[in-house]
Amino acid sequence: MTKHDHHLDEVFMQRALELATLGRGHVSPNPLVGSVIVHEGKIIGEGWHRKYGEAHAEVNAVNSVDNKSLLPESTVYVNLEPCSHFGKTPPCADMLIHHRVKKVVVANLDSNPLVSGEGVKKLRAAGIEVITGILDKQGHALNRAFFTVMNHQRPFIVLKWAETADGFIARENYDSKWISHALSRQLVHKWRTELDAILVGSKTAAHDNPQLNVRDWTGRNPVRVVIDRFLKLSSSLHVFDGSQKTIRYNVLKHEEHPNLSLVRLDEENFLAEIVKDLHRQKIQSVLVEGGAHLLQLFIDAGLWDEARIFQSPRSFGKGIAAPVLHGVQTGQYVLEPDTLRVVTPLATAPKKINQ
């Protein structure tokens, strides 16, 4: 393959990755996938996976091509290996074989054991040229949650908090309101639309009485997850109002109510049991917005993949100290007057939960 061809492959794969992001908040627990179809250097079709249970990116891209007779001389770019099994939709590999496409270029192989290289094998067996690994790092970053679930059998866990310039996450009375400013809070609501669930502990639920829904952005509400070991929280709290799906983890009983599940877990290894149950419920990503104690528990257990920390210019003088975290800063963004730091763990592999 020439250098020029490789460069073009990256250009078209970048477009596929951009298209894939349009499915954020709609396709979980499926991965984000985009596809571009190119004939003689010109894009003739595009598509992305729009919604869980609906057509995959390759199908939408092929359907967008006006002149299907061009497909046997065309290259299909897709950021994730075409599926080879029957799920909610037929195998995309079979569909591409049916249309006799000339070449398929892939960023990442699928970690799903139902696919895991079989899509590529099927395409090659049908005489279709397949190239893999184009913008593989960017593709993996895009689908971090999906790959974490597949490779480590647990959700992708994002820790989030806001801290003052002097290192406090709340006042002594647990009041943590208005540390960060309006733009930062709006960004958090955007994250809520993109992640499957939002988790808090009993102190945050009781002191802040949060709604844990989406108000400052457009999108679907996350599943609310509340840790209430001994079921001491008031049923009048916003988190138990039945307005969106809510899971209440405890050690006492299991009950089902409209939009509210009380899930009993063993007290031993309670945090790990929560993460394991979230995986069982096909929750692929979790935003932990708890207080300092709960956040520190996740940090100390090694159960986190990314921390998003807002640093405010405000000072409290005294209060509840922010969590202590050791990691690698992978990004810093100015959201006047706040600063957002993104930190990932020092370890290269996320912790796996024993099944």
C-alpha cells in the first residue's frame, strides 16, 4: 500500500469516527460505529449506528448509496469490525459480501467474543480485501466504554467532582453547591446524556437532594444509582420520585416498583458487587458524582477509568477535603472561570471484576 493510499485511508476513517460520535447516548450497550463508502476517491455513502436495536452503520451507509452498481468497485470504511453474527440485526459482514464490495478498511477488531475477528475472516474468505488498524488508537479511545466492558467485564467508570482553589469538595455541613460555575454545570449535564448511569452515595442524596437528570442539555436521562445500604434515605427525595429508572443498592431487601429497583447485595465487597451488578444489567458506563468518601472508595479500589475534576477559583477556607488521586493528566481545558482536568489511572489496564 502506498503512502498516499494510507493517508487517504486515515482521512476517510477520520470521517467514519466523526459519524460514529453522532450515536452517543443512543446506542449503548452497542459501540459507536460510523461508516463511509468511497468510490474512486469520492464519498458515495455515509451512515452511523443511530439507535440500539436498529440498523448498524454499514447498513445505513450502503442504503445511502444512490447507485448500488458502484459498490463492487468501492471501499467501505468502518471504525469497528463488521459483525458476523445474528443479533438484533443480521450480520453486516454478510451484507457487505452480498453487495460484493471491493475492500473494507477497519480501525478496530471487535472484542465481542461473538465477533472477535470472525467478521474479517468471513470477508476475506469471500475474496474481499480487508485492511485493519487504521487510526486504531483513535477508534479505541472513542469506544473506551465498550472495550472496557468486553475486556474487563465491568462498566467504564468516570469520577467527577468540583473542588475549590484550596482543595475542598464541600463545606463542613456537606454543602457543595456552586463550587463550579454555569458552563461547567452545563457540561456535566451533557455528560449525563452520554453515559448510561449516574451514581451517588447516601450522604449526597440526603444533603443535596439531587434530581440526577438532564436539564441543561438535550438528551436522555441516565439511570440513577443510589447507594443506601440500610435503606435510611427518605422516600420523598427526588431520586425516588419514579421519573426515571433508578437502582437503590442495599443489604436488606429486593423489591421492584415502577421505575425503581431495590437491589440487595452482600455487604462484603459491596462496591465491587455494585459494579458487577451494573455490568449484569448491561450498564456500560457510569458517572460517579458522589461525595469525597465514596469517590475515595472507588479510587482506593482501583475501580475508575477517568476522573474529570473541575477546579474553581473560589475558596472555602475549611471544609471536606477533595479525594486524593494519583494518575496521569491527559487533558486540561479552560471553562472560565473554572479549569477542567482529565486524569486517567497510572496502571495501563483497568481493574477487572471477578465473576
